[in-house]
Amino acid sequence: MAAGLTREQLLGRGAALLVAGSALGAFADTAAAALPSGDLAFARLLVGAELLAEDFYTTAIAAANAKPAVTSYLKRALANEKEHYTSVAQIVTGAGATPAVAGDIDFTYPAGTFATARSIVKFARQLETTILGAYLGAIDGITTDSLKAGLARIAANEAQHLGYFSAAAGGKAFTLSFPQELTVDQASNALDAFTA
């Protein structure tokens, strides 16, 4: 992480979560309301997850090691993650808080993550598994019902990413009827592995 911002501070930023587009109006009232501390913990975690995803996809595209078809999906996933983050940032700002931004965190990756198309796709599968688990855990764990539909929409998109990258890595696009959810602590620990 960047100097001056600890993991706890990252998780301490933000106030709520929202999906972009038409859902923005539906959650406008939630932005101004105080959320339970558990809901805030998930929201802050998801801010960090989206920043990690943006950083990963940006770096993967810049590595220019993937074939055009895979690069197209990397770019689409990046656009999705940016939209997710923009929504989160809007609701956090609307609640009077300052969301974390990319410059607040230094992300790190295992050696060789961006060396080949295969290593990029393999890591994308791992990342999307974790992010999907974080969203599923949030949907199950939050008590603010008005946020659940938005979280579910983002989780559906993350599942699309996971399905594509699983197949591109040589695996199956889907297998589990019930993907694993992660608690806020499990997701935080998994994502913490990628911060300096």
C-alpha cells in the first residue's frame, strides 16, 4: 500500500455501494443514510477489490502478451470494473465520505503474472474468483436490503468474467451450482496478498 494508507484505513473509507446506470436513482436515499458497520466493511472492501481489478486489467492490457480475442475481453472487463468503481465512488461521495482511489494503493503481483497470455488468464481467473466471492459474501452479509440488488448485478457481471477466464485458461466456463461466498475477513485476506 502507498505510504500513509494502511489496509485498515482503506477498509475504513467509503460508506455504501451502488450499481451504475439506472440503479443510481434507486439507491440515492441509501447514500445519505448511515449504514450498519458490517455493511460499511463490505462496501469498503469492494472499493479495494474494484481498484485491484482495474489495476490488474490495465497492467495486463499494457503487457500486450495476449491474443486479440483475449485482449478484447481484458478491455471489456476493465471497462466493467471502471463502471463498478465509478458507482461505488459516487455513492461513497454522496454519503459524505472520500472513496479510496488508485493512487492510494500500491498493488503487487506474483512474479511472472504478466509474462504470458496464459499467466494473465490464469491470474484473471483467480482474481475474479475472489471478487465474485466477495460480492456473494456481501449480498449474504449486508443488512441494508436496498443495496442487495445492485450487489447482485455486479456479482452477475463478475461471474461472467470468471466464466470467460476459466474457459480461456483451459478449464470449464462454469461448474458450481453455488459458487463460494467469502466473509469480509476472508475476502480482505485474499485481496491483501496483492498490496505492497
